[in-house]
Amino acid sequence: MTSLSHFLSTDHSHCDDVFAAAENAVVAKDWARAQTEFQRFLDEMKHHFAMEEDVLFPAFETHTGMSGGPTSVMRGEHEQMNEVFAAMRDALAHQDGNGYLGLSETLLMLMRQHNLKEENILYPMADQALSGQADALLTRMGEIPH
Amino acid sequence: MIGPGLSLEQAPPFSVPLRFFLSAPLFLFAAGLGAALSPDWTATPLASATLALTHLVTLGFLGMAMLGAMSQMLPVVAGAPLPNARLVAWVSHLGLLLGTPCLALGLYSGEAVLLMAGSSLIGLSLLVFLGAVGLALMRAQVSDTTQAMRLAAFTLGVTLFLGLGMASWLIGQWAPEAPLDWLTSHVLWGLGGWIGVLVMGSAWQVVPMLQLTPPYPPRLTRWLWRAMLVGLPLATLAPSPWRDAGQVMAALALITFAVTTLRLQSQRKRKVEDVTLDFWRVGMVCLIAAVLLAMARIRGVLPEAWTLLAGLLFLIGFATSVVTGMLYKIVPFMAWFHLQARVGFKRGQPSMRDYLPETRARGQYRAHLAALFCLLASPFQPLFTIPGGLLLAGSAAWLGWNLLQAQRLYHQAGAAGC
């Protein structure tokens, strides 16, 4: 059986791959490919946030009774990332490679710090707290459309 | 469930790590200037000038940067912020800031008052920091990185103890039976343990994070910190096959780490030009060379000048490169992050590249390489000593300038409310 931790960490690394593909296209100044890859990246991130915010976090909050704790910090960081995504989209629309790379560098740090905290702290806690319902939660996450 | 102190909150206040990061280049600058003004440091590894310069680099530059980095990293990778972070940072930073020059001058001149003042201040600084790190790490989530951090903190404690012991010997308080054994252990625990293990434990997190490389294999990271845990104490024993085995084990761990890092970096997904990556690659190559030379030197295969070469490769080639590369990521990210926390996200806010443009960092990288080449040649060709020292001072000043510019932009952007 896949654990929540394993499933969501694997998805992080998938998002990283698409992030790199978009950035590499900007480095190569291949704007058409950059546009496609960036859109794919945004879709993947949106999907990942939805799996957490609509399924994992509510289950965790209900089970532990902690709604103002770690999950609210994580939601806040998702919000932060959304703002950087919007700025990156602008930079790409203006074919501003340097502007995009400055933002993508910043986003990478923000995103990976966020992921580290989830992978090292929150997911293991969720594995423990939600061990009885992991299968059901994984199924619900799988049903979220891309 | 969530233990007391386990926290997902972001970094400590900007001022906590920043004071360490901004002070660090001062000491590298001083070391470079000292190396140029007192070129006799190349005569022998135990010359008073060599000891003084070494401590400016290890305590002043590397120590400062590593304490700052640790205070920043603990909450993120271990979910364990330092307790009383502001107070701990204030005391440990001030102790190191005042204690390091006293100790360096004391080692250079042999003045008992300076040695005493320097070692007391450094002792106070590091004990306060270690106490706080110890408390934080007791509550940390267990992972190979936190185990490495625990081990690194422990080795810093041992290094400090041995260092204080030798300082009191130099002051004339007591006479160890075998002062050279104290010295060897002090070097081994300080370089292999504190610097080596801390860089390893941090790399497992930051190398995949910065360049999007595959992760370090978990079996390898488990083995690496355990090999250091067993190897370092064995390597400190009296001459015996056990000691030899300990030395080989620690050396193998460091080399395996460096080779793996180079291999993973070659498989990175990001193709963007990155000065931090270059600093790390130079660092790993120098680490491998330093360890091989040190092993050959311990076995008496090489003449004394090679000890200096191994030391320079380790301190300037490996540790200074890696730490500089990290500063170029941590400082601009923190500036971005804290500005954003203060005034909210706004379009047109400086990004990491605005805080630290790649061209500026790239120029300093070249100066660092030039300094490194000259310094590595110095033990064999004295002509290189003065240019090597001056280049190191210049490169350190450039690094400090780059970091100050980032801090200035942070304040300007904050004042403008953007």
C-alpha cells in the first residue's frame, strides 16, 4: 500500500520535473515551449494544492482538531506561491527571460523549503494520524481531475 | 503527535542569521591581509602566523557562516527552531566577533591575556549556541540530516574542549603529556567532524533542492554519518590498527560524499547557469584532494609542505567555496522572503536575482579561484604568497560587498513599500 507520504512526495518530484522543463525552455529562449511547459507546471501545481487543501488538510484538521496549526501555515505558503506564479506568467508574456529566471529561482527556494517541511514533518504526521483512512484519502485524491 | 516545539513556522527573524553572514567576510578579509603581511605562515603548519590565520578562517569566516546557516536551517529541515533565537544569536555572535580577533592575535603574539580573553569569549559563544542547538535538536524530527546535525554539534563541542585545553596549555595553566595528540585530534574533530559532517548533512537537503538533482541514496546517507560517528573517535585513539581503521573510515566517508555530490550534480535537471553550483563543484574536487593528501601525509609519504597544501585545499578550496556558494542562495532568498512577509507580495518587488545578480557573484567567484590557485602554490613557491593573500582579501571584500548590496536593496525596497 502506498503511504500518503510516499504518494504526495512523489508528486512533488513530478512537479519539480515540469518546473525544470519550463525553466530550461526559458534559458534556451524557446518561448513557445516555455509557454506550454509553464502552463503544464501550473496545472500540476494546482492539482497538487487541490489534493492537499481539499482532501488531506481537512482530514488532518478533523482528526487532530488543529485547524490553526501546520496546515494553515502550508495553506498560506500555497497562497504565496500562487502570487509568484502570476508574476512568472507576466514575465513570460513579455518574454522577459531575466525576470522569469529571477522569479523561478525565488520560487524554487520557496517551493522546496515548503516541500521539505511537508515531507519531513507534516506528511509523516499525517501518515500516523490518518493511518486508518489512508486508502480512502488516496482514492479521493486520485479522483481530483487534472 | 506534534511535540512541544515542533513547528512549521518559517525562518527566525532576518536579523538572527544575517548578522553572522555579514560579519563572516570580515574575517576572511583579515585572514587574506594577514597572509600577505606575514608571509612566513608558509614556513611550517605550526608557525604562530599559520595558527592565527587558520583560526581567522575557521572561527571567523566558517564558524560565523555556519552558525548563521544552522539557525536558519534547523526550523526548515528539522522542524526545530532555536529557543530564544534573538538572545542566543546576540550572545554567540558577539562572543565570536570579539573572541576570534583576540584569539588570533594571542596565537600570533603568545600574549597570555589575549589568549585568555579570546578563548573565554569563544567558549561562551559556542557553549550558548550549542546549548540552544542541543535543546532544539532534542525535539527535532529524526532524519539522517538531523542525525548529522547532532553529530556535527557534538564534534564542535569536542573541538572546543580540545581547543580550550590547548589554549590553557599555551597560557601555562597545565602541561598535557602529548600536546601534538591534542592538536591532531582538535584538527580532526574540527575539520572532519564539525565542518565535514555539517556540510554533508546540509548537502543532503540543499543539493537536490538547489539544482533539482536526484536525491542522495538513503542507504548512503545512513552509512555516511555512522561512518563519521565511528571513524572520528577511533581516529583519535593512540597509534593502533584501530586508529588507522578510523582514519580510513572517515576519509572514505568524506571522499564518497564528494564523489556522490559531483555525480548527482551532473544529473541535475536545471540547466540555468548557477554560480553556487560552480562553487560546490570546486569545493568537492578540493575536498577529495585534501583528504587524499592528508591520508598520504599521515602515513609519512609526503614532506611537511604538503600538510599546508592539504589544509589550504580543505579550508579555502572546499569549505570556503561551499559556504560562499550557500551564502549566495541563502541571503537573497531571505531578503526576498522577509520583505514579502513585511509588506506582502507586490509585483515588481526585487527577486533573488535582483538582490544578487549572477554577474556580480560570478566576478567574485573568479577572484576566489585566483586567490585559491596562488595560495595553493604558496607552500612551494613563496612568490605566490603575497598575491595569494591580497587576492583572498579582495575576494572576501567583494563577497562582503555583494551581501551588503543585497541588504541595502532589502531596506530600500522595504522603505519604498514595494
